[in-house]
Amino acid sequence: MKKVYANATEALDGLLHDGMFISAGGFGLCGIPELLIDAIVDSGVKELTIASNNCGIDGFGLGKLLDTKQIKKMLSSYVGENAEFMRQYLSGELELEFNPQGTLAERMRAGGSGIPGFYTKTGVGTRIAEGKEVKIFDGEEYILERGIVADLSIVKAWKADDTGNLVFRKTARNFNPPAAMSGKICVAEVEEIVPRGSLDPDHIHLPGIYVHRLIQGQHEKRIEKITTRKREEV
């Protein structure tokens, strides 16, 4: 089965349609599948529901899909770096389902593991719990959260072999593995595709069984917030 494609457009060919549900990896701007996002922008698909920790920043990452108004609904944990997100949400143009970060990651992992739902204390007694089933365990309240199964997942990894085994680097490991698991089809972009057998099995973070298509590309690696100190005078 061919997994390696020449570019993002080819890798997404035949997978995109209006109204689909996409699970996207990344944490802030770290480990975001920017090449696949650009290809989705260029495709023109609309009315998208996207599950992702955040929605990029203005004009970059998933923020590009906000600029083109291709997103209908976001399932997110953090949206504080995107003025266009705030504008669309407050004006009623964008639906938003807030999820605590751990809950969102576990919903993705659960969906990819065939687990339809799980109970958690996170969110009990808050607006997160509104409309959700509550169950008592050992005298404590827990709310039911449903696993996420997306039509498509898009992720970015550091290295891969041609079978789709993926290695993530540092913070990029936060949401990319569970996001990849949650998609019926997973497309991954990587910095480097290495020969089969060259990856130490103990260092593989996501086995290739979850990955259906793969591309290698160059990435901008933009820094979300640059914080520096003044140079000391000598």
C-alpha cells in the first residue's frame, strides 16, 4: 500500500468534502500540520468542524481557515491568541465547543482506541458539564465525555519511515498522537522520511497502522511569542 505522496495536495486528493470533521494536531504553533492546512485552504472546502487544541494565530496555521471562513465549528481548549477567532465567535459566525486540554486529548485517544466514551471529574460543576450525563463513582460526580472519531486527521511529525511509523519531537508530541489516532483517515507531514528499519522500535511514538498517507516537506516553524531579555552592557 502506497503511503508516501509528493505533496500535501496529492495526499489530500479525494479525502476532502464540505461539512467534514477534521482532527488537527499541534500545540500553539508547535507541531502544526501547516502544509496540509495550506492545501485545505486552497481546496476551498467549507462548513468544516475542527477539533484542535487551538486555532493557530491570525493569518497562520488554522487561523488561515478562519480568514477564509471555511470553519463552521471548533472544538478547542485555548483560543486566546486569535483576534479573528474572537470576532467570529462573538458575532455568531463561529460555533465553539470548549474542552479542557486533557479531556480533549483523551477524547481523541479514546475515539482512536474504539472507546465510545469515558467519565471524568474535569468540568464537574461548570458549564462544561451542562447537558452531559452525570454518574456517581465512590460518592463523587463524574461527567460522560464522548470519544472523538473524525473523518480526517492531519498531523505533523519529526521523522517517519515509509510505512508511516512516526516520531514526534518534544512539545509536538502533546496532541499529535491522539489527533492522528482519532481520524478514520490520517495524513501526516514530516520533516524527514528515513529508510525502513532505521527507526528504533522503542522510539516510535505512533505506529504506522494509524497513518494512511504521508508527505515530507519544508516548514516555517514560526515562533508564537518571542520573549527575550535585554543584552547586558559590557
